[in-house]
Amino acid sequence: MSSNGTSTLLGTAPLSNIDPSKIHIIKEISRSDASTLFEVDLDGQNYAWKVYHDNGDPGYAENGRDLNRFRCEVNAYEKLLSSGVCESGFVPKFYGHIDRIDPMMFDPALRHFADDKFKPRAILLEFLPNTENLNCVNYSETLYPQAIEGMKQIHKAGVLHEDIYPRNMLIVRGTPDRLVWIDFDVATTFTELGPKQQAHCDHEIDLIKGLGELLRDDQAEGLPPNTKFY
């Protein structure tokens, strides 16, 4: 969405020409130094709206890694959408990105963006109700294999998550329950699966398997959530 309320939407995303005045913030879900996540209503449909601070483009690290969280997440979701991973249910559906929102249009919810150097950007995602962040209490050996299969599909799409922690996995309660990967704002993307990329993919799968063992052990010990930092 630019300052005139238009939006660049990707793949088969069904939204276009979003009128910012139609976005109604229902509640703030979470906040970090980099972004804030909201539940919003748009034309009677609930979405997750992730709004990013912008105090100047941090550019790229010496190894070429993109340090712009908004750009990382958009690039990742473009690939996840076009490859069908969004439709698979292993990640939220992606409805597009929004450029340069006037924080004053959403005062006081976006008041903490008002002093940023540039107006914030945002992405619009599927809102997932009845969710819980994965931890050692709600860990399930029956459900956890979805974390591995989901990441394999993410890798197949040409995306490395780069932030493998339980906090980035959501249990979505339903019939049946499912496990969903979130937060691709430090993700990297690739177009060809060479030896280097394959090694990174294998490393992420090993990390996920190791996390499963830690969560299972802590559950068996009866520890409360977040007792340990994985």
C-alpha cells in the first residue's frame, strides 16, 4: 500500500487496491523492537498485520545476508506463496505487503511508530485463531513431525528460516491440530540448491530434531514452559 492506498499483491492473493481506511485494528498481539503484530479486520475478514519500524535500510552484512527484516520476510513469503507452501498449511497464507503507512491514521495503536525516520511498512497474513506457541508442556510427539515436514517444504521453496526456535512454531488448535512456522523476518532465500544451500537445509532439519528431543525431555521432567532457552 502506498500513500495513496494501493497495494502490491503477489501470486494469487485475492486482495487488491486496499483502502487503508477500511483496516480496523482489533488488538495488538505482540511487539518487538523491529515490528508489531496486530489482529485487524478488513471488509469483515480478520487478518494478521505485521508492521515494521523503518529507521533506514540497514543493507547487507559482509557475507551478503540481508539485514532488512521487512525485505527478508516479503522475499520469503513470495516464494512460499508461489510454491504452494502457504496453501499447504505449514505457514500462514500471505496476502501482500503494504508500503508506507501513516501512523497517525491508526493512532494510538501505531503511536510508537510516529518518531521513526520513515513511515512503516507492513505485511498482511492469515490470522490464525486458537494458537499456542510451542513449548515443553504442549509438545506432542504425534504433532511434532509436522515441524520437520513443514521445514522440508519451506526449503524446497528456496527459503531458509534462519531462526529455528520453539517460539517460531505455533500450534493451531483445530480438527486436527497443526504446527505452523512463523516469523521469516531474518530468512534468506535461494534459487538453486547447491552444496552450500543443502548443508544449510540439513543443519536446520538437525536443529529441529534436536529441539524435539529437548522439548520431550523437559516435558518428561515436568518442567514449566520456557524454563530453558533453546
